[in-house]
Amino acid sequence: MTSTTPTPRTAAHVFADTAHSAARRPALRHDGEQLSYAELAAAAGESAVWLRERGVGRGDIVATLMDRSHRCMIGVLAAWAVGAAYVHIEATDPDHRVATLLGTTKAAAVLTDERNRPRLADVAAPVRTVTGDGPGAPYTVAPGLHPDDTAYLVCTSGSTGAPKAVEVQHRALLNYCAAFDERVTATGLDSYGLATTFAADLGKVSVYGALLSGARLDVYPRDTTLDPQALAADLAAHPADCLTYTPSQLAALAAEGDLAALLPRRVLVVAGEAFPPRLAEQILRVRPDLEVHNGYGPSEATILATMHQVRPADTAGPRVSIGTPLAGVEARVLDERLEPVPDGTPGVLYLGGACVAAGYLGEAALTQAKFVELDGPGAGVHYCTDDLVIREPDGRLDYLGRADRQLKIRGNRVEPGEVEAALLARPGVRQAVVTGERAAPDAPLELVAYIVGDADPRALLPELRATLPSALVPGAVHTVAAIPVNLNGKTDFGALRAAVPVAATSSAADPGQAPREGTEQLIAGIWEEALGRTGIGRDERFLDIGGDSFKALTVFARLRRHHPGLVIAQLYAHATVAELAAALNGAEAPAQDAPVRTTVVDL
């Protein structure tokens, strides 16, 4: 009797089987286009043939630089078919950042779309424009692939001033998918909605939940995710069983729209930052039938490592629990000696088991420092999250904050050191400190910079936008005479805020000409309310005076009450008060396809 060894499975094998068994089912829907699983597999197969012809294979990295659409998934599946890992680079990133990430990951090839192709003119690696409407080719998985192969990279902010790339294996990804399905009580989820960026972990909840199970994935255009009425209309026409949001994204949308209309049919996953109990209470009040989960997980522990199903009783306390580890995840709460702390005592969370990533690409020393070998039950490599948590007697974990300086800005990991390094590279900046601040206890955390020197703070923001992704650009830059320190010689952040001159906190210097009567004054007033400042000039640029996508959502909703024909793209195509007023007064037709690369923070 002969025994056969099963072929090791990767996500590519799972998708190939899914595409075969669900060939006629809808796989992707985006902006009026829909692909069946057979069509998606054929489109990915065509790009895989192109990659093979250029020698791209197992162990290589394929970069995707595309606007959010069905083409992103075609690129991912093509990379997997040849045995390569993928790294998705956000199209909203500035050219300097794109070049940095391509260099950091040493991408062997780049898959892009027509709009972003001109940005890759100087790239040495082969570049292919993915359209998704070619003749197609069979989706064939390369032989010899193994679950320990890298499935994808996630580029995160780095404390040294450069981004770092987390390597996640197929084994960890498939463990997450199985564990998520096991944790969610709803069964037979037929559709998922992607309302966040695909580059971050939260978007992967929907992408892999759909495409590795045979469900439909609805990829909402970015403009739709910034317009609560448009998103609600899409959800009404095409209900999604499962949706994922960051808390600040959902709160911003709900503030200008109907919360109930923005929720999925069956399962909501909220992750990326602390879940305010007040928002959780509002969700459960308008949709008591909805299964709501608070998720937690760094990229180094593969998408989500813990989850908690939120109940009404969870909304009465100061925080919503991040829950218990998913299947295959080992969670330890340790002190500085790597000894377990008693329940109810704060400690640093270490995550081990099948969820742990392989480490940081090309960063052996950093990998060794952050991925440590622990003994005892569940022994093995554990990732040090640097997150402070408390384990309750029932095993649930409560997130308290960071043990280091890392921040979460609208779901994006931000190392203040990377922003400080960018500031110190500018002429006239002698010292720089970056921190996170809230306008109110329940308000989103915002990035604020303090500098010592004679550089013009108003000129620094546009310069930072040319090199950093939007999540790393401070909403405000303040000049102070000196950086105050405490008795230990560390920055005294409480004294730092008090060191800002009152005039600097209420109005920027030299705002230019005052807005003219009529539409300009209307726009300026709405901007001032959204930005929490006064004296905005007619020639100031929204993004350069603290604006971001969430504040733009507020501006958009309030301005559309006076100009119903306004579309979100106009806010970015016409960046100043004067330009936007002229466009609205001229009844300019919305330029939906205008080749304007916005620098809004990705949702």
C-alpha cells in the first residue's frame, strides 16, 4: 500500500480551488463592473503569464501600484500564482515614497493601472498595466510552493526614519482566515465590502474573507467611502454581509450621514484603533441585530490576533475589550523581565503561535529584537507588540495604550521618529518633536509637530506631503523657543503644548487676503469650523492648514447643503477657498476622471 503526502497548500491553491468550484459566482464588484470567479481567475492568469515570461517566481516580490479597484486583486492573485509575494503601494503616496518602497522591497516587477503608469517611467523593474479586460489565461499555480513562503509584505512606519516591511507567510494568512470564520457566529457570509485601504491589515479582513471562500467582494471607490450618502446608497442597492471600518472612519461618516444605513447586513468588524464605547453603543442601538466585533492585531501577527463580540454591557465602561486570542494565537502578558503578570495588572502583550510573521525584510537585527523566543507552555517565537494590556480573570484583554511612542492615526501605525527625521531634514529645523493629541476625549488622535528653529511652519507641511504618506503628515506644526524636558531629561509633553504662543494656536500667521463675500466666506467659515481655527485666507490650501480626509468629509457634507451638485473630488481638485468658490459659482461640471492625485489619508 502506497501512501501519498498531501500537497502543501498556500493561499494560491485555496483561491484556485475556490475559483474552480465557484466559477460562475460573482467574485468582484467595483464601480459598475463585475467579474465572476472564472473571469477573475482568467485575468489573474494572464498577468501571471506575463510575470513568468520575465522570470518572476518563487521568492520574488511583486509590487502593485493602483487606485483602489478590482485590479488590485488581479495583481495579488497573479503574484501568488507564480510563487511571488506582493506588496501593495497606495496610489495616494507621493512619488518619493513610492520610490522608497520599491527600493526597500526590491520588487522584481510592478503591476499598475493606466492612471499610475506614468509615475513608473524611471523604474528599472518591468512594469505591466493591468486592465482586466484581456483574453485571459488559465490560473495555474507554480509547483513547489510551500506554506512557509511569503504571501505579502505590509510596509509600516519606521522609528529610524525609513519604512519597514513585515513579511507574512501563507501559513499565517490561512490560519487567520480559518480562525476568523470560527470566531464569527454568522455563517454563510456571501458578500464583503472593502471600504478601507487595501494596503493596511483591516482591508484584508474583507478581501480574503471573500476571495478565499467564494463570496462577493464589493470594492468601493475611494470617493464613495468619503461620501456617506453615496456609500449608503451603494449598500442599499448591493447589501454587504460583512464590512470593516476603523472607529474614526465610521464615526466621521456617521456624523454626516445615517449610521444605520452605513452598516452591513450581518457582521461588522471594527479595528485599527481603540473602539470608543459611545460609538459602540450607538451602533448597537440602531442595529441590535448586528454582530459587532472589536478586533486587534499588528501586522506582525497577521491581520487580527484577538477579537471580541461587543454586547450592550461592554459600552458602559471606559473601554471596549479587544477580546481573546483567535485559534492558533498564543497571547502572553509579561513584565520587563519577560515574566507573566497577574490578571488585572498592566503588562506588555506578546503574541505567538501560527499568527507570527517571519520578520522584517532585510532587517535581521530588528527582527531579532522584536521577535523573541519564549519558554514554557506555548513556547516559541513571540512578537513583542509594545502594547500595554490587562488580562481580565475571564481571559479577555483590555488595551491600555503604547509602552513606546508609536501612535495610531486613523488606523495607521505612525512612528513619530520617522516624521521627526523628515522635519529635521528641512532647512531651518534644529529640533523636532512629534506627538498625538485629541481635541476632545472621544475625538480621533491627530498628529502634531513642535519645532525649534527659524523654518516657516506653513511651508513645512507641503514639503512633508511631497515625501511622506498622508497619515504621517502632521495636522499642525508649532514653533516653540525650546523643547521642555522633565527631570529624567525626556520631553515633557504637557509643558510642550503650553509652550505654544496663544496666537499660534488660534490663527496662522499671514493667511493672505481675506475671503470675499458670498461663496468664499461660506467655504472659509465651514473650513474654520472643521479645522478648529480662525482667520483662514482665500488662498490657503485645505491640506496645508491641517485638513485631512475626515475633516474633508465634514466640509463636503456641510457645503453640499448649499451646493447639492458638489462631488468629493472637487474639494481636492480646487484646493483653496478662492478656487473652490470659483468652481462652485461657475457651475463647473464635476471632473470625476481628472488625473489629480490627491493626498488624502487612506481609509
